[in-house]
Amino acid sequence: MNRIIGKVGPVHKIVLLLLVLTLMGCEETDVVAIRVKMEDHSRGTIIVNSIAVPDQAGPVEAAASGADWQQRANLVCAAGSFKSIADLKIHGISFAGGTTTENAGFVQVRILTGPEALWPGVMVSGTPEQIEDAAKVVDPAGNLKLGSTLEIEITLPGNVVAQGTKPQIGKLKSSTDNLDRDQEPDRAKAKNRIARLVLPLDFAREHEGGVVWHVIWEKGD
């Protein structure tokens, strides 16, 4: 999906080229996101959505004429798989998991925060002004979450029975929060296996000490 969105005012010309490189399974609930799907207590797949402001012109700019390109922003989605969640790390965000009983387990996410944390600059590469301009041009209504939060979503082998963060920060979304009771049983069961953490990036950059997110799951009947 490639989109060119431009806005030209009478005094200041603001033109944004947004190149969206999309892989299968890329979602935009929150633009900046890490989505992990566990196949069992250790193996799984991962999709990462990040934002970057490139220095070099893209292919659309090279092929276009008549516009003074001033800003660029790339939304890049990358997908992969892992054999052990304990090996999964993204510049200060590390994962762990295991079983507590035969039919239950946990996933733990440790997030380094503060000036030493490098992952905010990896997930959102650009100055606050560049990201703010991109958000205004792409979505004038202000509904699009562009570079203000990180959403981590984990789909588990069983139902989410408990989750929490230390310290208590960010927004936890249980998969049953918006569950439609009239949904088909299979669809409702699938939604009950999803846990989400929404972490403000401003907090992540300023708060020292880190955040630990713990999710406990259990297989149902």
C-alpha cells in the first residue's frame, strides 16, 4: 500500500510523502507496534511496525515533478519467526516465557526506559516535530496514533487469566474488554487469547527504572 498525501497552504507549503511498506498481517491499531503470536510456550511469530524519516528521496519523489518535497515518513512493517522467545530482543525490550503447569504458562516482557533506552529511537526514527507534522498531514482529524505510543500485543496458546505491570503504568487491554457476547464461540475464544500493553513513548523516554509486563495464560477446554 503506497500513499502520497500532500497539503499546500497559501503561505507555507507542507508536503508529506508517506511510503507504507506492508507485509501480510500488518495491522494499524496503533501504528508503532510489536505483535507476537505464540505457537506454544516458546516458539512463535513476530510483526513489528516502526516509523522512520529517511534522508534520501524515495522512488515516487524521483518519478514525480512539480512538487517541492519537504518531509518524508516511512511506515515499515517487518515479519519473522523465532524458536525461543527468550532470544527475542529489540534494543532494550526483551521477552521471556515458560510453563507453570501442563496447560498453563506465562510471558514476561522487560522494557528498558529512560535516557539509556535505545528502542524508542528505533521504533520512531525522527524528531518530534517531524512526527507531529506527519500525523497532522496523514490524519487531520487526529484519530491516527502516529509515534506517540508503543503497543505490544501478544496472542497466546491459551486464555489470558491475569496480567499486570510493575510499576503500574501504561494501558493494559484485556482481549475480553470489548468482547461481543453475541459473537460466535470460536471467534470469542480467539479474542480471549490476546493481551495488549499500550505504553506512552514520552514516559518511556523520561522514566528511569524500566517496566516489567507479566501475562499469565491457561488453556481452556
